[in-house]
Amino acid sequence: MKFCVDKYPMGSFKGQKSPGKYIDGWMYKNLELYADKIVKDMTFLGIIYSSTLEVGTGKSVLATQLGEAWTEIMNRKHGLNLDFSVDNIAWKPKDLIDKATGNNGFKQIPKYSYILLDEWEDSHYWSELGVTLRQFFRKCRQLNLFIVCIIPNWFQLPLSYAVSRSLFAIDVKFNDNLDRGFYGFYNFPAKRFLYMNGRKQHNYKVNRPTFNAQFPDGYGVPEKDYREAKMKDLIAYEKENPGSKSMQQREKEIKLKVMGNILKNNLKTTSQEMADMLNVSKRTITRWKEGDVGENEGQEDNTIITTEKRDIFVEEERLEREEQEKIIENNNNG
């Protein structure tokens, strides 16, 4: 079905066949249900993650589209004048509360608004996220906001938020050909079953989504505004944390991790396809496969291909899984 028909007349998108932007009908019906209930003194939390690769699947694109649809629904149903822009997006957990309450120089997000905590890379990610969510529900529940958090891994989410606090979970994923634009929606009982029965082995196949759907390309806010705001936030973070890794270093580590996942899972992906997906050269992919992950991206090298180097990615993934399982066990015991 289509939403924002007046906002997107014919000609707004390439190949557009009717006015408006596409959204899955079942997803829209769920948003309408939440819109009916939130005005009865409720606050909602939704989680978006990816079971295939942790980056590049389009989580932020879908999340902003949902914010755009939510805002239209609330304005139509309740006669409000809500807006959805980059002001509704936070990139650090602590900014979530500041935007909700209007502190530390942020403009306060109006009641019943959609607020997005976009994906964020930091060594203290999970500890800060858990603390922030606890503080948010303690301080901001009366603000009646619709909060959506993008996280890299569903099974690392603290138990109480995965099982009890979150209303739904969405798994944004590639299809078998590594095409973007697909997701599975898990309602409250479905996502609870998935977490409780799949967390020990990080097995996403223990339960099927409530429904599967597709989404188009294109952010729910102007892409230029989104990228500028994200870059501004990253620069501010690096100034506040001078000893932290640079944005380029973190981006490179993420891309190496994605390539490691592809190799580990034996996905039938060529070096050129990986290069296109990760926005690097084919030469860079070849060098990374050979174990050369140094800083001299454009220089020639004579790295010898060894089994040991190729196994680095697999071993790192194994160690990470073990660490994740310990985190989940601690959450359960606590």
C-alpha cells in the first residue's frame, strides 16, 4: 500500500507507478494499532536488527521509513502536527534521553513522536544502551513516545528488553542474492519465543516471523540531512573521546567483520560483489582475503596467502560468539 500520497506525487521516485511511498500493508496496520493505543498513556519500544549481516542491510532506511509513516498516521488519526526529521534521530544512547526531555541543547521531541536510536559503534555500546534504556523508562515513560532502537545483534539485547519491554522486533536481512529490502516482523509472543529459545546458540531459525515483507530504498528523511547529521555526531564523538578509534578505523573494522561473516558462511559472493556491497575496490577485498589489513590501501603488496590468515575471521567470530553467550548468561542470572 502507499502512504504520504500528497508528499510524494508522481515523479518523486524512479519507476513510481502511483502517488505515495510503498509500505507493507501488515506493517502499516500494526502502526495504526499502536497509534490507537499510545494516546492511552502508553510508551512503545521496538527493536530492529539483522540476522544475516550486521551492517549494510538497510536497517536505518527501514527505521526512518517507519518514522515517516508513524508521523502521518498520528497526525491523521489524532489531529496532531507532529514532524519527523533528523531531530528525531539519536546516534548515542545518552542523546536519546536528552532529545526526549529537551536537555543539553536539544529541542524536546513532542509527545507521541517517533524517536530513533540509530546504530552506534563503541566499545561500551551494550552497557551504555542498557543503562540508557533503564533511565529512559524511569524518567520518560510519561512522555508517551514511540522509541525504535537499531542494534547489531538481537541476542545480545538484555533479557528484560528483549522479552518484556519491547513490543516487537524486526529482522532486516538480505535475500539469497544479497539484495536489500527484506525483513521479517516478530510480534510480542513471536519475538519472545525467538529470544528465549534461540539465544544460547544464536539460532534465528527457531521461530518464523509473524510476517515477511519488503521495503523500498530511500530514507524517511532527506538523505543529505541524515548523512550530515550522522557525520556531525561522529566528529563530535571523536572530539569528546580523543583516544578512541577514528571513524575510518571503525568503518574498516565493520567491513572486515562483514567480509568475515560472508567467508565463514560460505555465501556464494564474488570479490567484486563484496567490493560493491562494502564500497571498496576489488583490489582491497583481495588483499583483505590474503590477510593484509594494513593502512596502505592503494599500495602493491606481496602478501603470501596462508590458511592461517584466512582462518583469522572464523576464529574471531567464534570468540565473539562465546563472549556474547557469557553476556546473555549474566543477564539471565541477574
